[in-house]
Amino acid sequence: MENAQKAANEEGKSSAGDKYETTRAMMQIERDNAAKQLDEALKLHQSLLQIDIHKLPNNAQAGSLVITTNASYFIAVSLGQITVDGTPYFVISPMSPMGQQLLSKKQGQSFQFNGDNINIDKLI
């Protein structure tokens, strides 16, 4: 955001006045987009801070690591697939379709998702 603002401020008026205004407008749009990205990152950060990963839940909830027959899921925010010590995990939002299926499920329970029968093998 600072770089976009600095570039807009440094852009001097040239003999082509429209070019100056266009460049400033483009820099303002870039700054606004960066501000939106920062705001979204701060919201995700706040969501992560509210998760207590130290309690062992009886059922899947935000902060749970759910090991199923087809994949391992960490319910938190939508980040996609990450790999930790060579093991792939999907970091998903509780509001995602899979997150909605997993919420409140207990170890040993099964459910249908996209035509597949999925069993919850382990809940941490």
C-alpha cells in the first residue's frame, strides 16, 4: 500500500495531463486493492486467534484436526492444502462444504460426501 501511495505521490504532471491523472488513478486502485487484501488477512488472523488448539474436543469444531479415510483436515480458515513433515493436510473453513459435513461429527462416525462414504478415523 505504501509503495502504491509513494508512486502516486511521486508521479509528476507531464505535458500530457491525462497521463498524470490516469497514473494517479491506477495507483489509487492498486492501493485500495492492497488495503482490501490487508483487511482480509487481518480478519483471518483474528479468526485464527480465537481457535483454542489445546483442548481435545468430543466432536469436530474449529481448531480440530480430523483424520478421515480419504484425507486429513484442519478446521480453521480456508488456506487449502499444506504439507507438514511430508504429510498433506487440508486447512478448511468451517463454512466450506467439507467443513459443514465435519462439524459436530465424532470419531468413528461416517458420512457421505460427493458420493463417497467417509469415515472419521481420528479426531484431535
